[in-house]
Amino acid sequence: METESQAAHAAHVVDRLWRAYAPYQRGRNTSDDVASMLAILVLAGFVESAGESGDTFVTLWRRAVEEARIGLSPLKDLRTALKSAGRHPRFPVRNARYFDAGVLGLDEGPEDAPWMAAFLTALWRPPTVTEAGLPEVCELLLERHAQEGTSSAGEFYTPRAVARLITALASPRPGDRMLDPACGSGSLLAAAAQRTRRAGRVDGDSYEAYATDRGNPRLAMMNLAIHGVEGPVVHAADPVSLFRSRGGSPADRVVSNPPFNQRIEEVDIVRWPFGVPPRSNANFAWLQLAWARLSTDGIAVLIMPPRAAWSEGSEAAIRANMIRNGTLLSIISLPAHLFAHTAIPVHVWVLARDKSHHLPADARRSVLFIDASRLGTRAPRQRNTLTAADVERISGRLHAWRRSPRSTPDEPGFSRSVSHEEILRNEASLDPRLYVDAESAGPRTAPEMSRLLDELIRHDQTASGSSADLWQSLDKCAQLVRDAVGLPRLPLRRIVEGPVGGDADDQTPGEFLAGPSGSLIRAEEYVDSGGIPVVMPKDLTGDDFSTESIRYITEEKAHGLGRYRLRPGDVVLARRGELGRCAVVREEQVGWVCGTGCFVLRPPAWLNAHYLVAYLRGREARTWLEAHSTGSMTMKTISLKVLGELPVALPDLGTQQAIARAMKQLDERERLLREQLALTREIRGGAVHGLFSG
């Protein structure tokens, strides 16, 4: 376990390394940089632990360090040193040929890896990586890259505190066979290795890892090697192919943070144990794969989006089958803002292959729900962090309940053991908020229940009127487009730059604009508050803008970016991540700045901005954008040129306005229904107490 001084050394080293690297991010493809950083750390650690003065890789390493110190590129010697070290029988990465492909810019010239000399020079200064602890430096470097790097992916980095919680819940034992089917950077398996390693090493044959992003296997292998896993091997795969080839050795523990809501194909060719998952997202493919790979007494711990707990249709049916089969041990809700670049809260699902190995007979038809959504500490404008006490409280509660459910009573506001029958009565919903009463709520009184019921009736009346209005609007739209069924799709750029005819008096063309490059807004130029908001893809929610985690620059800096300042009626679109996210600029957003990850479209008079947003959010446009995107499966990207080729149906302006109004009514209808559902659940949670209190 690291000491306070070692932790301080590691933080100092990583800060020094990152400051050396950061100035070289702009204007480059940085997707492989972090893998190259870890390769250098692996090589440095191996030179110090196993190298001898006569070894070729030691000579090359020392020469590379000297080259870096005098400002020359160390890239050539680093490449050769890595290949030479990879042939050593004790080198920590087994398949050196697979390991070195694509790292250290092996397919590029020194001009494409300009940061390496500065990085290596910073690495050489005291305190050294050895003094700081190589695993701790690795974890902090990955965390820094996740927070401040210019690229990220859905399957990439799990924060250290969350990784330690997952490991504590899974409780791996020395010698257990471990599996992560979507390992990202390998953080969860690395945490497990730290918990179970003996004599500083862990047998790599007992670790099975796959990555859905084909750029991550090298990164994960190096991370695992740094954390003491001997000869780790990581392959690229997807849930369907993994399920079809699951004939390998059963896993004693499965830990994973798979990509959320990932689209999958060919789900029908697999015999899923609890039901066929939808093609639209792989959440229940990952859950079923994890369960199917478990040994008889195995446990799986997976991070899932909250929607997996309450989604309807085929997913609800799968949940019900999992409950009836006794698959679920626990569902845990975690606080929001734990992950970099997103505010989304997550749930942790704990599965058992056979509950009889983990619970006494009288508790096997129950599930432990833990609501930890109010835990964690968060500094202003920083990510939330689970403390060691938080991790202990959550994992300790699960383990105490598993040992003796009868002597582990429910804890109001935090945990509750719920029978399978009650869960199935709630349509197999696994939302912890539904079962764990708020700590301060207390019993509902009769007058309060009456007030809530009156409010529900008002919602019903409003929703009823909303339904009638919506029906009329959609019927009107159907009449307007009846003659436009065969309306041709025009490229968006042609529509914007027009004119394309129609009834608009103003023939001034619109405008396409990509957000400013990273060199125009540097990382150090963001301020904590009181400045001008900069819109990034994460700030586009639904058809609106979110300021929950938005970043700011000074008014002086924004003044020099006048071309990118938002105007009324502009459409801001995400250029990476979940494609199709967009919003229309209202008065509240006027003067904000379009960020690097977005486009701005200034519609001409013949294109209604709200119609365009409705069209872009639709299935047809999203499917086209995904099919024409580049990047990884978990981080789609489109260019301004590709966006301009998007085929868009362009009816007359009156029809556009009618469709935009109908879509707005649909959004309002959805909001009303969500409020009704939340109110109904609140009433149901306190109904019995409310009746008796009368």
C-alpha cells in the first residue's frame, strides 16, 4: 500500500510529465500518445529492475535519455530499445510484437511524436518513477489524460476510486481467474491485480481481457504489466463474438465497465440465457455474457447506465427472467459526476452464477439495493470522488448482508433487502430509489398524500389536453406532407448555401462553421466561473443546452473569438460522440462560444432551425451520420464536409414550422409523462403509511 510520501511523489511526477507533454497536443492526432507514455514507463521500469550493463536495451535506453536531455529526438533509440527488451524472457508483456505495433509512433516520424524528448527529460528528473511507485504514476497519468486529454472514448478510463469499489465488491482471491470483456485501459483488472498479487507478480494466464475499441489492447496490456500482471494479453472483441466463443475456462470473477448503449448486430444468432437484447444497445448483452462466463461460485460486478434498471420492452423481460433465475445479488446507485467528461450517474450490478454459494437459503429470493447516490466529495467545478470510507461503507454493507442477512437490517436512506416478488410486482424495475426510502422522508401524512393525489390529477388533466393537441398537430402535419412523400433529400450544404427556391423573401445564404481549434482555446485559458460559457458536445442534452458541467473563458478571450460567438437561431451540433445531438440557440445562449467539439450552422431564411434540429435528432439522420462517421466504435466523429453531405428532406417553410411545433409538443408530452411517473412512484412509496396516518 502506498505511503503518503509516495502518493505525494507520484502526484509530483505526473504533474511534471503532463506539463512536459501538454504543449504538444494541439494540431496532432493524440489517440496513441497515452499508450506510448505507458510503453516508456514499462521500458523504464524494466531497465531498472532487470537490465544489466551489457544489455542492448539498457544501452539504447541510456542513449535515448541523453538525446532527450540535449534536445534531440529519442524516438529511434526508444523504438529499438523496446524491440530489444521485448525479446528478453522476463519482459512483462508476453507478445512483444503485438505490444509494440503502433506505440512510440512506430509507423511515424519524429515530427509526429514531438513530445517524447520533453517527456523523457521530465521522467529523468527526481523524484524518480521508482521512488513514486510505477503503478501509482500509471494510474494518475491515465486519470490526468482522461480529465485533460484531447480525445476520450466511452470504453476508456474508470476512475481509481470506482475501480477500487468494483474490486472490493467482487473480492477476488489470489489464483482466481479474472475476466473483463470490455476492459478499456485495463483499470479494473489492474485494481484486482493490486489486491491479489503475491511476491509482486500475478500470473497473466489467469487474466482474460478484451477491448471493444481496437486502440485499447496495447494500452491495457501495458497498464496490467505495470500493475504486476505477468505476460498480459488483451484482444479486441465485441459481446456477440465473445458469447459465441465462450467455451473457455469459467471465470471466478468478472469485472467490467462496458460501453453504454452500444449498438450491436447479429444478436439473433446467439442463444441468450435470459432473452435476446435489442440491437439498439448492448447493455443486456454484456450482463448476460458476464453471467454466462461465471464459474459455479463466481461473481460478476458491472457498471451500467441507470436506464438499464428501468427500461421497458424486451429489456424489462430480460430483467424479469434474471430475477426469477436468482441471478442478481445487488444493485447499487452511485453519485453523478464520477467520470470525466460526463455528469451521468451509474449503477453497479452484482451478479451471481448460483446464489446458494453466497447467501443462506432463506435470503436467496431477495436482492440488496444500495442507494449511494449521496456519497462522495466534490470540490467546485471538479469531478465527484468516492472516499476510502465511501468504498468501505458500500462494499462492507454488501458483504455483511451476504454473510448474515438476518442480522443486517435495512438502513433507511441507504440500503434495503427486497424480495423477488416485490421487484416483479414493480414490473422488474431495479431502480434503487424505488426501494430505498429517502433518509429524511419519514412516513407520509394523510394531508400530504391528499396533496400529492391532487397534483397527480392535475397532471392527468394537463397530459390529457396535451394528447389532444398533439393529435391535432400530427394530423395537420400528415395532411401537409401527404403530397411530399416522394420529396427528394438534398445535401445539407446545398440547402444552407442555397437558394433552393421556396417562399422565403430573404435569399441570403446560411453558414457552416466548425468550432475553434485547440490552439485557439488552450486548456490553461479556461476559468472557474464568471466568464463566457464554451459549448462542447457534453453540454448538448436533448434539444437544449446544459450548464451543469460547462466550462468558461474570460470575456477578453471570447472577444477575440467573435466568429464563434453564438447568435439567436444558430444550430449547434456535436461533431463527436453521440451524433445527432443538437440545439437551437435562444436568447440565454447568445454570446456563448462554440467549442472545439461542435459545429455551428446558421440557417438561411428558407430553413427553420427547429425543424432542422428535429430532423437531425430523428432516426434517419442519426443512422446516416453513424454510417458515415470515422473514429472508434465508442467515439464516433464526423467532419464538416461529411455533415454537408447529409441528405435532408426540405418541405416548404410552412410545413417545416408545423413539424417543428409538433416535435416541441412531443418533447413537452415526454416531460409531463416523466413528471407523472416520478409523482406516481412517490405516492406509491408512501401510500401505506399515508393511509394509516389518516
